[in-house]
Amino acid sequence: MRALRDGEVLVKVYYTLISAGTEKAYFSGSPNTAQRFPTVPGYSSVGTVESVGQGVTEFKKGDRVFVAAGGHAGYNIQTCRNI
């Protein structure tokens, strides 16, 4: 996994929402949306903060969070505005 950039948060994903649009995107076979497996599919997710990048003051390790976009991994790097 890459190092966090300024303003990013690493979230350990516990649960994720799978909708009809998510399912279509993941399994359509389109090169733009096809996912490599194994993966945790989904869009919105909940989890805990594992670490924060420089400049992040809104969150700290251990905080429980909701991620508005991009919940498709066991660990997820997000900008603060998506949390």
C-alpha cells in the first residue's frame, strides 16, 4: 500500500454497501470498471481510522467513520471530504 499523502486517511473497512449500480459496474467486464479479485466490492462503507496523513486534524486512529465513496477494499485511502 502506498504512503498517505497530505489530507488523506487510511480506513480499515468493515462493512460496505452493494447496490444494483455497484454490482453492474463490478461484474460488467468493462475495462474501466472491472475489478481484480479478491476484493470487497461496494461503494459507501464504514470502518475505523488506521492512520492519517499530514495536516489531518478531524480524525485520529481508532475513530469510527462512514466513507461516502470508494469502499471497495479491505483498507481504503480517502480524502477527509469523503468521510
